[in-house]
Amino acid sequence: MPPHWNENRLTAKLGIGYPVIQGPLGGLSSQKLTAAVSNFGGLGSFGAHSLTPEAIKDVIAEIRSLTSKPFAMNLWVSMEDEDARISDENAFNRSLAPLAVHIAALRAPRPTYKPYSPIRFEDQARVLLDANVPVFSFIYGIPPQEILEECRAKHIVTIGTATTPDEAAALQEAGVDAIVASGFEAGGHRGSFLQSAEDSLTGTFSLVPQIADVVDVPVIAAGGIADARGVIAALALGAEAGQMGTVFLACEESGASLLHRQALRGKRAGHTALTKGFTGRLARAIHNPLLEELNQRETEILPYPLQRALVRNLAIPAEAAGRSDLLPLWAGQSANLSTCTDVSAFLSSLVEEVSEIAVPIMQWSAARRESKVLEKRILK
């Protein structure tokens, strides 16, 4: 039984001081944020799925110049939707139509069709392996067995992401070291891979204990966690860490734009919705006019990542013009609870609050987990 709430199997494996993990934040990561969380004693993460292998190499070098503590690099195992390579210019023009009016109003150049040029997951993963990063986390599937075996040989901790108990079981079978149980409250993309994202929408409160009961590896709760109450709830549900994304996205150290950070701190931040309109894959963002427009039934959406590239042609000039109504504003359902402006100050307050009431809960949760393990052994 752990003597302190912040000491468990996961913190020992990761070599971190507190069971607090910063969500990778996709294209809104920053080396400064990753290092700040790691330097405090949590696990900073950097979402690198949209970067070329060379760019990833540079990111890892910069993070290492800012911290000597463990950090995670995050990739997407599935880098494209099935129809991405056959999508043609006609489809491009149909999907451009609802965006073209806004692009023209912003006096930005109208984008033209370009053939899809893919980035391979295997090439990105090779950079992480060669750099011997401390932690390799991933969503949208399970890496090939040879990659996981090389991670084990190099003592790189692997963290997979599950949106259902079946996905968690598959990840454990593959031999990952820990599993993120990602509830549908989470901001950004749903990392489902056994069924469609629409058929894998389970809330964190329901998902975490289900996954904790079917796997033996440490579970990390994600989705809707924004303060000490969320962390304590995650630990009570059987998780050994809480992962927070939106709360860190609002911090000055994040890679989010000023408009995005201001939106996260605004009154409407709690009104979120799921959409495929921003990237081609189901994701959660603050409800705004662009999201509503792209969620119209007649709107044609390109497969991922083609839709993502298309929407960037509007997002870049919209940001320059101060038009948050025309931006993808990624956020989870607990965005209104976000109070973080400075990483260190936020984490100091979080740890202090959790410490006051977490120990009894942790002792109960650890005892229950040990009981479950014993029960499985007896049944075998």
C-alpha cells in the first residue's frame, strides 16, 4: 500500500514525483509547457503527430535543453483515414465551398488543390526510438510489435490510449506499460481504434473503473479533469494518475494562440461540441459559429488529414484578424474549471489541495486493486 498519495506503480515506472500528466495537446503543444510540467514533477507531453521526423528530432533536442526530467512524446498510430489517398480535386472543392466565403471575407488567398503527401507513423516512431525518449505515448491504435519490443529493449515506457474496455484489453495484450482511459469529456480528438469514435463515447466516470477492472497495468484517467477534485476522483476510481489537457492549454506556456487562451477563460468555454468538421476526425471543441456551420448535415467533410489541412487555410487568417468565431477552439467539457495561467503556480496549488484529502482514498483504492488482482489469480 503506497505511503503517500503521489507514490504508486506508475510514478515509480515513470520516475515522476506526482501522478499528474499533461495531455499532449496535438498541434498546440510547446516545448516550454512540456518542460515546465516535467520540471515540477509531473509528466510533460508533446503531441508530435503532425510534424515531420526532422522536426520531431529538433523538438526532442529542445525539450532536453529545458529539462532533465522524464517527458513523453505522443504520436498517432493511424495517420490517415481510409479514403485520404483517393480523395480528388472535386471533393476538395466541395469541402472548400463553406469555407471559401469566410476566406474571401478575410481577404486571404483561396487555396488550391494539392495531391496528398503522407507522413508515415513508422518514420516518426523511428526518431523517438533513436532518441531514446523516456516515454512514448500514442493514440488511434497499437504500434507494430517490433516497435513495442524495441521500446522494451531500450527501457522506453509505452502508454497507449483506450476509449473502451476492449481497446484497453487489446493494449494490455500488446504489452504496453500503462493505459490512458480517455473519457468522451476530453477536448480534442477521440482516439478510438476498434470501433468508430461515435460508437465509443463513454464518460470518464464510467470508463475508468471498467478499464481498471480488466487490465493489470496502471491506468491513467483522462477527460474532464481540471482541478484537485478531478484528480482525487480519478484515483478513487482506480486510476494511478490523472491526465489534464485543456487546463494546461489555457496556460501562458502552451502553444495555443492568445485568442484560444482567451476563449478558454471566457464564459462560453463550457459549451463544447463534437465535430468532424475541423479535421475529418471526431473531436471536441468550444461551440462557435464555424463548428455549427461545419456540423450541418449537408456539409461534405474530407477524410483526415485532408480536412485538417483545408481548415488551416481559414484558421491562419482568422487568427490574424482576431476572429475566434472562425477558429477551431479545442476544449474539454470542464473548460470552465480551468484557472491555470502559470504552470508552476497551478501545480503547486493542485498538489496542496489533493494532499489534504487524498491519502484515505488512495489507501482504499490500492486495497481494492490488490483484492481484484488476488481475485483474478484465484479464478485462473
